[in-house]
Amino acid sequence: MTGTALPISGTAGPPRKRPQSLSAWNDRHFKWVLVAPAVSLVLALSIYPLLFSLWVAFVNYDFSVPGHAFVALDNFRRVVTDPVAIHSVGVTLGLTVANVAIELLLGLILALAMAKTFRGRGLVMTVLIVPLFISPVIVGQFWALLLQRPFGPTNFLLGKLLGHEVTISWLTEAPWNFIAIIAADVWQWTPFMFVLLLAGLTSIPPHIYEAAELDGVDAWQAFWWLTLPQLMPMILLAVTFRLLDAVKLFDVIFMLTGGGPGTSTYTVSYYLYQVGFQQFHISQATAGSWIFLIAITLLIMLLVQRLLRPEAPR
Amino acid sequence: MAQVKITGLKKNYGAYAAVKGIDLAIPDGEFTVLVGPSGCGKSTLLRTIAGLETITEGTIEIGGEIVNDVRPRDRDVAMVFQDYALYPHMSVKRNIGFGLKARKFPAAEIDKQVNQAAALLGIESLLDSLPKQLSGGQRPRVAIGRAIVRNPQLFLFDEPLSNLDAQLRDEMRGEIKRLHQEIATTMIYVTHDQIEAMTLADRIVLMREGLIEQQGSPLDLFERPATHFVAGFLGSPKINFLSGRLRRLPEGDAVALDGDSTTLPLAKSRRTDAIPNDCPVVLGVRPEHTTRASGERPAEGMLRLTVTIELLQPTGSRTYATFRLGGEPVVAELQAHDVSRIGESIPVDVDLRRASLFDAQTGQAI
Amino acid sequence: MNATARNATPSPGPRRKRRPRWTADLGRFLLIAGFVIFVIAPLYWVFITSIKPSEDYLAVPPVWFPKEPTLTHYNAALFAYRGLNGLINSLVISSAATVLSTLLGTLMAYSLARFNTGGQHLSFWMLSQRFLPPVAIIMPIFLLFRTYHLNDTYVGMIVVYTVFTLPLTVWMLSAYFQQMPASLEEAALVDGCSRWQAFLSIAVPLAAPAIAAAMVFAFIACWTEFFFALILTGRNAFTLPTIFRAFLGFQGAQYGEASALAVVSLLPSVALGMLAQKHLVRGLSLGAVRG
């Protein structure tokens, strides 16, 4: 064999004609063939209705009134000047922050406690995750049954504990109704935080703690300097996911307080539901929905896009 | 069996050019090794030949047919992947027979072919195992079995031994070489390991940054590297590079090291007309070309030096001894008992006729 | 191993203000036990209520375990409150939507994972669907369904739930396909498969466990969904959760019936959830975290 390339005499033939089979066409457009069904279905059920609703938001759409008069921004104005709407935004924000904060704290403590293996840990895990698989409506029902006067046992147990009779109207009396709502949400979603944070904890390499121990770091320092920073991506992910769900709070309100007393526990979702489907101010509800949608979309763009880059925790 | 001809091949990933223009002709039946550091484009080149990557520019011909737009399944090539890509949910038998089944061979024929391939590779007893039950040395055999059973016109290997330990790697290298001798089909083999390249190849294609740096027989590349890079890439321990300047002296050309403190005369036969006097050059001296001096006078073309040993790395049969020449460390591959301790001064003969000389600026051999 | 676990191991160093091991262990035990009780208490109360005779409802102190358990509330929940119809509707709608969503989702997930189809935008768009508030898009869907007579039908609910669960399926499976080596399908391509064959005979069988898990999570999502069902169903296609409207405010004090229905509706999803417990982390994080 010599050092130079062996010359190969003119081998370049014309490309052989291959039949344009369906299979070959499929292969070439494979990736688009795969996404087409799912994407068209989602488009049909989100883009078209959204465009339609954009029109609805600018007209007077009412089942009882024929014709759809263009009313410009009237519907939007009616929403943003509605004191109930403004109040519902406050309630939503307050409940969201309280719920997510409490769930994060409890979830973190629980995850730290559960990170070490012990006998029966598997069973405990299985019990702790049960709330995740229960419909929020039923969770609302649960807490209604627990708190409802005179049936629920909560007041009785509190009375025993405090040594005097307790007669709290949990579902109709501020601030107890808010506490009831938070209790139900915390019951259902603390396991969410717990499961994700536990997964984050167990993926921290144990060697760094051994190294830290040799460096004379105590447990508290190890938590602040090692555990928390390592866990941070997972905390951000879990909080983001929870935040985006928590702002949609509806089911528990529906079952526990019905927005009451009065409109004091209206969340944004509950408000829009009331306006649209109980009072049938369809255009006003649609306008409100658009405002809500834009706010959530901004929130998604802000929180999720940054989170779900390839370097997100894996 | 088929020859492969690649013309003006380019492959870009967005703005990044992985392959920047390759012309390569591989004759029928030859064992060609594509070698180079990671990121040199060798794997990309192989994958374009398999049809797993589209190409940006140029043509690929297999067996005289341009296959640019031919799907992998229709190219009649077989490939052994770096991780072997054994289908975890199929037995060894079904793994090996999968290609035949996909081509709708009758079951009896598949059985016969699979058994033949298994016999050739000595894995008959494993046919009913699942891939996860195989040992490190059995996996590449099954992967090779899956390739040969189809009797393709071209074999492609993508670093098939890089996940094995040293001993298995040596063993499998031998088997692949034997396989090629037996079936004599064109094979293209990608590796970053220069020893694999040297031992397996009929022809080495050494790549660097998406281009071919040099191609030729293994010994050709080893003994007559076209560039500084080739000389440095091949050979273990690595070749010694000595930077200096070319001196045209009355008694002949020489390389002056370390501001003329040391002058190494070049062989009379070496032509240096291409470069001017005082041109910065790099002299490449392989460790095995420095030996412990014996006899009164050095043989023709040898340079005798007395050196002080700074570092010793015994390997058993050989001892690598480091000394300084013109201020730069030089490794010599000596016999085990040529030198006994650090600090010892011994006479060595350096074979300057077999040294390589490179232009320091262009890296090209002179 | 974690910070808490480190409490237990002694370490050298000058500053050793460590509580003894048993205190830490006791603290951990109390914490976990407290939370277990917090989780179990409502479940227990609801179960007890569901088998408690109506006379025991208002007893003081509360009846913690009825002397004469009864199944009459289950009977009432299933028949008087049409719980059985709701169960069947939920089953049909959730199953069909799950199958459809898995089918379409697997295809799309594979395309996103292997070919990065549509770049970041397509996959992000799909994900954002998951976080859109139902209340913001329900009005146009309601009007659309009204036009096409899809309100209160199986077909309408199946379509809505398919779309509702698609982001979950796509993201979970896409993450799974991404971590499967592409070389397996490439080997199949070289071996003589078309893209479809490589997908169906190599990628899908290998992803089977993840696909099964995705199905479980999609089913649970449909089974527990309330809002869409509340708006889009009526007397015909109503699902289990919507029946709980009947117990609002407990005007008739139907505690037993409400509890019985709650038990009936939570059992299937909880049982399924436990089956897929191994994949829980993947499911909750939409595949962003490997379980």
C-alpha cells in the first residue's frame, strides 16, 4: 500500500432511480407526520376558540339578545372596574402565596425527615402521596365534612384540646374560611413539594457531605451551604409548577365556601365562572378571561421558559 | 463488496462545520481506519456514509452509486455502534437476525445465517440470552454478528472497542483483523486510538478539524508524517519535538537548539532547499530512535551524546528515560537495564536519519 | 444521605454542639407521624362517615367507629345520586381520552425528542397548554361545543380531555425518549427498517414502561378533573366529580352519601397512582426530573 490515495477509475454513475414509495415519503417527512395529529388537535381546541373569544370580548354577546353589537373595550372596562373582580385578584394572590409558601416549607421539612431510610419508609411514602391522586373537588368535600358545623369533628377536637367549647363556623366566617381553604390545599399539595424535593435530596452526591465533614462543617452549615444550594433548582421547579396551578384555584372554593360569605372568597377563576356561567355575562367573562390569560402567559414565560432549558435539573 | 468514493463532502450543524471538505477513495476490500482527536469529524463522516446524517455538500458513492438521498436501509451497509446498540428487548438470536427479518428473509434462512455468523464469532451458546446478560467481551461479538449476518457490501465501525478494558480491547482487535481477512469486505473503522489505527488499518485516514491531515499505510504515516500534527498523534510514547533553527554550516545542514548551545547535524540526504537559512524548525525524534551507545564510534548517521537521566519510567521490557537536550526534555526508549538510576550519565546514540523535520510555522514536513 | 442524616454521624472538629442521636431520631419520628396523621385523618373520617348510620351524624362526642356499619349510603350514592352512571361516564371518557392522548402524545414526543421538531418553540408551546387556566379558555369551547352540539356528549368530553392531558403525555414521554440512546433506532435503520418500523419495533417497546406510566397519569388527570366537566356536561355525560354539586351546603345533611361517593371516586385513582408510584417524580414534573 502506498502513501497516496489509490486512484479509483470513474465510478460515479448516475444516481439509480428509486421508486418514490410511500415509505420513503414517510421517512423524509417523518418528524412532521408524527407531530401533526397532536398539534392539529390542540390547535383546534385552543387557537380557534381563542380567536373566537377575542371577538366575543369586543361585542355584546348574549343568548337572549339577538345580534352582536360591537362595544369596543366596554367589556374590559366593566371587568377592571368591578370591585368584586379586583377583590378576587387580591384573594387569589394572597391564597397562592400562602398555599405555596406553606406547602414548600412543610414539603421541605418532610423531605429532609424522610431522606434517610428507615423501616416502613416505603409504606409511609405510599400513604403520604395519596392526596395527589384525589380530585380537588373531593378534597374540598373532605374538608367540608371535617369542618362543617355541627357535623364535623374539628370543633369538638379543638374543644378537647383547649379545654373549652369551640364554635367556629369554619366555612362562613372570616378568617376561618381562608384557613379552611388553605388547609385543604396544603393537605392536597404538600405531597407534591415533598416528592419532588425528596427526589432532589436523594440525587445530591453523598460524598460532598463526607468531604464537608472532614472540613469540620456542622449539620446546620451543611444544610445552608450544601443542601440548599444543591436543592435550589428543584425548589424552583416545584415552586413554579405549584404557582402556576395555585393561581387557578377553583375546585376547593367551589366545594368549601362557594365564594362566600358574600363574595369574600372569590378567586379569579371563581369570579369568571360566576360572571360567565351563573350570571351569563358572557362577553364580560370572556374579556376577564383574556386579561387572566395574558397575565398567566406572562407568568409562564417568566417562570417556565427559564426553568425548562436543557440544563434544568435531571 | 464495494468501493467507496467521497467527493467534496461537507457537513454543517447550523453554523458549526463538522466536516469541511473531504475527498476520499476507498478501494474494494480495504480496511480503512478514520482516526483523529475527538471533534475532528471522523464519526460524522462515518455517519454520513451510513446515511444517518444528511450531507450539506458533496457526494458519497458506494459501489459506484451516488447514495446521497438513499435511506440507510437501502445502502446495504452494516454498522457496529460505539455502545453496540443491541436491542435490549430481543434475544441475541433475534438481534442478529433482525436485519434479515426486516428484509423479509424466510425464517429458515434467517436461522441458518444466524447460526453461521454465531459460529464464526464463537457465540453459539449465547443465542438465547438477552443483551443485559452478556459480558463486556460478548457484546461487541453480537454487534459484529448482527453486522456480518447480512453480508453487506460495506462495514462501518464507530469506535466499537472504546468501552472495553485494555485486555479485551487487544483481544477484540485481533478478532476484527481476523474477520477482515476472512470475509475481505470493505471496512471503514473510526477510532481515536492510534494503536488501533496502526494495528488494524490497511490505510489510515488521519483527520483534524474536519479535514484529512494525511492518509496512507500505517507505516507510511508513522515514518513519514506529512505534518507536525501527524507525527505527534501517532506513536506511544509520544515523539519528542525539539524546536530550533535551521543552520547551513560548511559541514552540512544542522538544527541549532537553544540559541546554538546544541547543534544537531542533519543527514546529508535530507533536502532543505525549500526553506531559508535560520528558518524556525521543529525536529521530531521518536523515543525508540535513541539507544544506549555501544562500540567506539557511532554508526553512520547516528549522533552520539552523553546525557544525564532526569526521570525513569520502567515498563518491564523497556525503560523510558528522560534527559535534556538543548534545554528541552527528551524521552528515550531504552532496554530495561541500559540505565539504572536517576542522575546517571550515559552515552546514547540518536538516529537523526529517521528524525522528521517540520517547518515551525506551517507544521509541514520538510 | 442528607443534612439531617449527617446529624447521626459523629465528626471530628472543635465545634461539636451535637444533640444526641436519639433526640434527632425522635424528632424525625414525631414529624413524620404527625404528617401521616394529618394525611390519614380526613380519609378516615370520610370512610367512617360513609358507613355510619344517619342517627350517629350529630352525636357528641362524635362516633369514631359506628357500632352498626351500614352500606345504605353507598346504595344511595350509586343509585339515587346516579353515582353509578357517573362512574361509567368517567370510566368511558377517561379511558378513551387516555388512549387517544397516549397515542398522539407518543408520536409527538418521539418527534420532539429525536428530531427537535419545531425547536424549543413547539415543545414550549405544548407545555404552556398545560398551564393555561381552564376558566380562560372554557367560554369559547363552551360556545363552540354549543354550535356543534358537543356539549354533554362523550365525544366532546373525550376531545377536551385528550387535549387537556396531551402536554403531560408529550412532555413525560419526550423526556424518556431523550434519555434512550438514539443508536438503537439508528442500528435498526441500518439494519433495514424504515423510520416507522424503527419507531414501532424498537423505540415503542423500549419505552413501554414509561408509556404505561404516562397512561396512568393521564387517566388520573381525567378522572379527577372537575372544571371542564362542570361546564361541559349535564344530564348525560356527567362525570363522577360533578355529582358532588348535589352536596353543596349540605341542605339535606347528606353526609353519608357524600362520603360514600367520595370513597367510590377516589379508590380507582388512588389505586392506579400507587401502581405508578415508581414514576411519580417523572409524572409530577412532566418529565423534567428523572424519577
